[in-house]
Amino acid sequence: MSLRRRLVVGMLVLLVVGLITTDVVTSSSLRSFLLGRLDEQIDVTQSQAYTYITQVYQRDLLAGRQGISDRLDVQRAFFAKRDPIL
């Protein structure tokens, strides 16, 4: 095999290895970034939902309706549970 052919094959191997490495690094970085954004959105949504439920409960208490207290306890317990995702 001539020197020229060995150099071309070597460069092609290096190119393939570089592309595969770049793909793996980019994919893992993008996945990590997107999971971080998702976690932030879930935290904000959970906070908003809890605030809404608390406001509705307080409004109903002021209006004299107390029939929802059992449902509210279940909802508070649901939102208080913070299991990590992956």
C-alpha cells in the first residue's frame, strides 16, 4: 500500500472518529440542557398550581364553603410529594 493511500485511509478514520465524538458530546449536552429546562418548567408549574389551589381554598373558606377541604388535603399531599425524575 502506498504512502498516499495510507494517509488518506488514516485521515478518513480520524474524520469518522471525530464525527462520532462530536455527535455523542452534542447529544449528551443537548439532553442535559433540555432536562434542566424541563425541571425548571415543572418547578414553576408546581408552584403556580399550589398557589392557585391555596387561593381557591382560602376563597371558599371566606365564602363559607368547607366541603372541599378533603379534596384540598389530597391535592396538597400530591403537590408536596417531590420525587426526582431520573
